[in-house]
Amino acid sequence: MRMMTPEFEIILHLYEGGPTPSAALRAASRASSAAFSLILKRLVGADILQVEHGAADRRVRKYDLTGWAQDVMEAYAQTSSQPVVRRHKT
């Protein structure tokens, strides 16, 4: 059972590891190749990811979180580090 969407897996990977070449990011994802490409396009279009082309080889793309997405993830990390109190059934 998947507990996270492929989008969140990519975002979390970049948050924890920083800028990552697309090949390494693809290897860390459980999404199919076709789905992975579409996910990256959507995340870039939504201003969640930014892409930088390699200086030596423009075919190499390195992805990272935008400043805005980094701020959202930091806020999430702080909130989620609080203890979770289990609700009682009523």
C-alpha cells in the first residue's frame, strides 16, 4: 500500500537531499518513466520545482525545490515534529 504519492516522494527526496540530477531522482521514485516525466512537468509548472541544465552537458537536468516550496516543507517539518495525540473514539 502506498502511503505517499509519487509527487510527495519526489518533493521529500529533494527536501532531504537537495538538488538532484533527473536520473538519480527517477531512480529514487516508484513512478513509471512516463508518469515521472509528467510529474516533473506538473511540479515545475506549479512553481514547486525548479530545473537547472548542466553547464557541460545541457541534456543533464538537475531539479530542486523552489524557495516557496522549501518554506512550505520547513513549516511542515516543524509541525510534524510535534507529538501526535491519538484521538479517542466517541
